[in-house]
Amino acid sequence: MSRPPTLTLPPCARAYRLDTERGEFAVHDARPAGAPVGTALLVPGFTGSKEDFIVLLAPLAAAGFRVVAVDGRGQHESPGPRTESAYAQKELALDVLAQSRALGAGEETPLHLLGHSLGGLITRAAVLLDPAPFRSLTALSSGPGAIDGPQQGRVQTLIDALGRWDMESVWQAMRALDPPEAADAATPPEIGEFLHRRWLNTVPEQLVVTGRQMIEEPDRVAELAELPTATHVVSGAVDYAWPVPSMDAMAERLSARRTVIEGAEHSPNVENPQATAEALVGFWRENG
């Protein structure tokens, strides 16, 4: 679970609901001082939200990009139905395409797509459905297929718990299993309250279905490699969801740019945002 270091939006950003033909989505929208050189749509991961990208907004906007981080359907502040079929991967990918159209994809500036973790699988599915709106795709801490074996067991345990207990009970059980570094003393009170609130706001069916996707996702790298979309594979130096060597191999198969963020693990966007922003800006500028 990504833990944003702050919940305060920079002055260049505002929060609102983006209206699309597939409904409204809560977003953080950061604008550069002048005309943007490009737009970036950022899609969060499993149990995540748009807040996971807060510390990237200012440096990316300062580099000239409009940056829009979104809560997917059923995530945190975006509504979603209590039916599992609503969270099929194709449905979530169609949402990304609708969001891109609502942002005016490609009309004035190039649109760059980024997905973190589960978001990488969803954004890949969106590009495979329709690559036309996107100048580039960045997979941030997201691999070629299903998550690593030990993590599959953890996610399955969560899915099973969601089938038996309410969200608050599952939250309390997860807290009891937290490692010492995740204890209250290591988390500012406002961040801890936010993580709890975000969890309770998330639709349980969304977690169940997307959790299964992470366990069952096929390797679709060959399909993506056939498209002309520029690709970028970014990860920390260590990753518990997809082993770093698997992401190295994915980048090679895609002929993609590969960036490893030192001092970061599964969430470079919060663990080393400056280096992550620099890597993204360099890639986007080359593919603008």
C-alpha cells in the first residue's frame, strides 16, 4: 500500500471530478505556468489512489507538463457499483480511454500514459484496445504478467478475507500484520487517517476483482511490442510484486527505455519522487 508523504496539493494543482462519457472520476490536475508541452495521465495501483502521485505533480508541472492523477472507478473518491462485473479489466481500460478523451487526448499536446503496479496492467490493456490517443506508455513497478508467487498468496488471502468480513474488520486484521516499520510511530497521524479513510472508501468488489487480475494476468508483452507506442519500464532497485529481473526482461522484449530508481522499492513515485520525475520528463520530452 503506497503511503504518500503529504496530502497537500502544490499550488499548481487542483482537485475536482473529471466528467467523461463513462462517469465522473476524482482527479488531481496540475498545470504548468505556461502552455503545456504535453499531458500525462497517471493511473494508481492496487489499494491506491491519485494521492500516491502528489509529490510528482510539482516537478512534472515545472517541467512543462499538465499532469492528471485519477482515482479509478471504485477507488477512494471515484464512485463504483457493488457488482464484480463492473471491474473487469476491459471495463477499467475503457475508463482510461474515456478519461483520455475527456482530457482532449492528442488534440493540442501529446498524451503520455503511466500506470503504477496494477495500474500498469490496466493502462497496458487500454493501449492494446486503442493505442491512437497515447504518445507513450510507462509501466511503473509493473511487470509482464501475474505478480510473483509469494505475493499471489498474500493477495489471495486478502480476497478471501473480503469475502468473509466487512472492510473495517479486514483493515484491522491487516494492521495487526503490519511490520514494525509500518507502525503508528512511523506514520504521521494525518497519513494514517487518510490510509484508513481511503481503504473504507474503496469498493470491496473492486479490490476482489483487481486482486484476481494481479494473480491471473497473462503475459501480454508480445502484443504490446507489436504497437508503435513508445514504452518505458520504471521500477525501484527492489520490488516485491514483480522481481526486478522480470521487468528488465520485459523492457528488452519491448525495446523500451529502462530506468531503475535507486533508493526505491515498489513505489518510486513516493520513495524517490525527484529521480522518478526526472526519468519521466526525459522520456516524455524525447517522445513529445
